[in-house]
Amino acid sequence: MVPASTPVVATSSVSPHTIYDAVQEYGHTMHAHRDFMRYYYGGQRFSRTVTVPPRPYMRPAVDIVVSNGSCAAAAASAFYGAMWG
């Protein structure tokens, strides 16, 4: 017996969805395109370069949801809900 074909595809992902997330996650040194950059860190400051230190938040979150099974459980729940209501 051949299983019935369905259009249902279940996926689960944990990832940042904005462009500046990689700067926060891994750190980065940014350089001014013109004279100076304006940024706020305890008040307004100006500089030619700004170094953002790494502040990992996604990698620890991924490790937690993968190791405790909640990511797989969410994918299975979505799949079963789509298939059998």
C-alpha cells in the first residue's frame, strides 16, 4: 500500500530574523562611512569606529530547545495538527 500524498510540510526553526542580529550574536567592528557615527551608550557619543562585543543569545537558546526536546515537540504538534486537526 502506498501512503497518501499530502501538501503538508512541517518544519521547526530557531533563528534570528533581523539583519543586525548577527552583530549582536557574534560581535562586529563598524566603521563610519563619512566623518563620525553617532550612537548611544550611557548618553550620546560620536566615534569613527564602534565595536560591539559578542552577546550570544541565539546559540544558547538553540542548544536549550534542541536538548530539552521542545523544538521537536513543536514540529510534531504542528504536523499532527495539520494532518488530523
